Amino acid sequence: MSKKFAVSLAAIFFIIVATFSFEKRFDRMFNFFKKPNQAQIALGIDVLTKDEFEYFFSLVKNDLDARGVVLGAIKDGFLAVSVNGESYNFGLYNLAQLCKLSGREEWPAIVKDHFDRLAVSKAEDEELDKNMADFEKIRQYLALQLYPDDYLDLEKKVKFDFVTSSDIPAVMAVLVFDQPSSIRIVKKDESSAWQKSEEELFAIALENTVQKINPEVASEPVENDFITLITSDHILTAASVLRLNRFPECIGMHGSMVAIPN
């Protein structure tokens, strides 16, 4: 599995505050594990059959148990866990999707690889946080990722937390840290310490992104015409549309109609 593909599986960790006693948490956790179908519904994993989910969830539970991760309740589509006294929420939907697309005999390795990468990602985040105030150490990780604006709920509070730009209707360019094994969205309270304008940050991030993508341009026949594709195995490839002038073969005599995958 490529490290960039694994990014789409990586969970975003949120610190949570436990509002229930250990005994209640244990009871709720135990009940969920006794009734896997309840866990499947609570996690919103509709891509697996009941039998598939039971096997999938047993792999997840056994892997986390082996890592010393304490499992808590399932709420709002997330599995609450405790790691070395710190609490996180794990989303398992993307992992379940990947397993569904693979042979069942591959599932144990897929689950293990997923949580191995989460551990690496956590270490990367810790190193990033340590250097956050030093822009020269941070700038190499800056990149841009495109999202549908409704995906990030940008009409509400979230848009005030992230560093964003909207040059294309209904598409939002978001400033991110492109780390070796994961992508993390840059928050405004992080970027404010660098004393750089958003325009400067976006210029640096876009240049970094174009350099990292290293895309290929190819043409594919479509009926009596053809389409031109910008392709790469990099998860940030869609950001190439922000520098379309670098791909003259993509620009027609009267302009171009551009489609961005979501």
C-alpha cells in the first residue's frame, strides 16, 4: 500500500473528555462487542455484510488489544480509544472499504498496516508540533489539497479554523502539512506564528505541491474526440488545476473544460 493511499485511511484524532465512569464505559464497550451488529450500525459501516463486519471488527479489536490500546464506547460513527492515557476517536469506515475491495485473506495485513501507519503518523505529528514555531523547518511540508466546500462544512465554524482559498466555485484549496505518511490540515492558530501572509503561504504551498506531484499528461479517446488527463499517484494531484498554465497541452484554442475528481 502506498503511503499516499494510506492517507485517505488515516483517522483525524480528536481529544475527547470521558463523561462516564470506567465501569459504565466498560459495560457499554462489552455490550457493543457482544452484539457486533450494533457496533456496525453505530460505526455506520454499510459496505460490509454482517458476517464480514464481525470478522473485520474482530481483527480491529485484536490488533488494538495487542498494542495495549483500551477500547471505549462507539459514538457518532467513531470508536473511542485510550492510548497511554490519551483519548482519541478512530473512524473505521475507510478501512472497512479497503478491506471490502480486497480478498478476505488480506484483511489481517491491511488492518495491521493501517494501525502501523497511524502510529507513524502520530510520531510525525509530534515532531511537527515540536518545530511548529520554526517556519524554515515547516515550509517544506506546506502543500495544498482541494476539497468540495461543503465537505469541510466551510459555511460554518470550520472555515474560521483553517487556512483556505476559493479560486474555483464550490472548490476550496486548503493549506495542509504533507508529511511522509499523512496529511494534516493547517490551522490558523498554527500559521499565525509564522508571520507570513496567507498569499505568501499559498504561493509556497502551491509550488511545493506542483514539485511533489510530478504528474504525467496523457490523452484518451472519447467517441470522436479526446480528453487530456493529468495523472499521478500523489493524493494532491487535483491541485494541478491551480497551475494549469504549466500544462499547455491541456489548454485548447478557446479554453478548457476542467473536471476535478472528488
